[in-house]
Amino acid sequence: MVKLSQCQMCGGLMSPPTSTGVCKDCWDKDEEMFNKARAAMRFGEKLLPEDLSAKTGIDMKHIQRWTSQGRFG
Ligand SMILES: [Zn+2]
């Protein structure tokens, strides 16, 4: 059975699942949003997802996804 995964951005199905949780169509947009979120954080600053969401206007679910993927390092 082929493992299907749902894109966290557009909800489309993708196979195989990607490491970022978004499909190839959303990849660039995901990168762009991630860079914007990261730029909104000062070095070493730990913002709560809701704070960062309010600051950037980015949906909290994406911020939580990046956090769970360890992308904020
Ligand atoms: Zn997508």
C-alpha cells in the first residue's frame, strides 16, 4: 500500500510524503513563510507560537509544524 500524506498547506494528497509536510506546489510558499517567521524572531528569542502568529500573520498551525520539525533550531 502506498503511503499517502496530506499537504499541511493546501490539503492536497501527496505521495510520497515530504519532510516538510507540504506538497511540491506549496514548497516555495512554505519556505517564504518560514523565512518571514524566522526573521520576526530575534536571535535566541523564544516566542510562543501564538505570539509569532500574531506578529507575522502566519497561521499558528504552520508555526507549530516548523517547531515540531525542529526548523527553528
Ligand atoms: Zn500543497
